[in-house]
Amino acid sequence: MYLLLSILLALILGYALLLMGPMVGGFFAFAIITGTLFRGLYLLNDIHRRITKDIPKPDPVKEAYENYLKEKESKVQG
């Protein structure tokens, strides 16, 4: 139902922009598209910030130490 309402509102908006003429209608269409793109970028940035906050950053010193211990164990066993 929400999709049908969105399609109907987009149809009415498109018809209204067509009736306004090329200059005014084009300006409003550009503003709507640009605003939608900026809002989408903002939401993507917010999602990215929330996801990366939960993931701990790798510690290169700890990784090097763990690799050293693994190599040492493999030399002792092999």
C-alpha cells in the first residue's frame, strides 16, 4: 500500500513539475533529486559510522607477537 501511495504522489509531483514550465519545474526537480542524494549519503555515512564503531581496530604489535608465537611453536613441533 505504501508503494502504491508513493507512486501516486510521484506521479502527481511529476505532473505538477511538468505544468510549471521548464525553468521552474527543472529547478524544483533538480532540488528534489539533489536533496535525496545528499540524504542518502548522510544515511550511508551514519550506517558506516555505526558499523565501524563496533569493530575493534587491529593492533599490529599484538598481531606480530601472535605470528611470532605461531612460528616459534611450528619450529618446535616440526
